Amino acid sequence: MTIKAINVRNQFKGTIKEIVIGDVLSEIDVQTAAGVVTSVITTRSVRELELQVGSEVIAFVKSTEVSIAKL
């Protein structure tokens, strides 16, 4: 599969650092230049995408809300 275009602007290329497999949902930790990004996706998707530790991936972040807290 080749992605020709996508409307998500926040994209982080990285490598899968850890996968925590669950019955229905799984956690994927991706090491990026900006730090670790964690995604929760279906375990079915993990299998279908053949994701494994060391796989190179792109984490797409799309949010309708971003909160800010003053330190």
C-alpha cells in the first residue's frame, strides 16, 4: 500500500519500541525524534499490519482539542 496524500499534519516517523498485546486493544510505543508516542489500536490491526518491535512506522496525530497548562 502506498499513501499518496493524507490530511493529518502532525506526523512522526519512528520505530516501534514496544507492543503490549491485549485481547481486543493493543498499545504501540513508537520512538520518534520528539520522544515516545503511544497509540492504542485494535489487536486485529496489529496483526493485519504485521507490526512488530523494530518496524518503521509513521504515527499520525489528529486532535480536535489541544489543552494547555501553565507551569
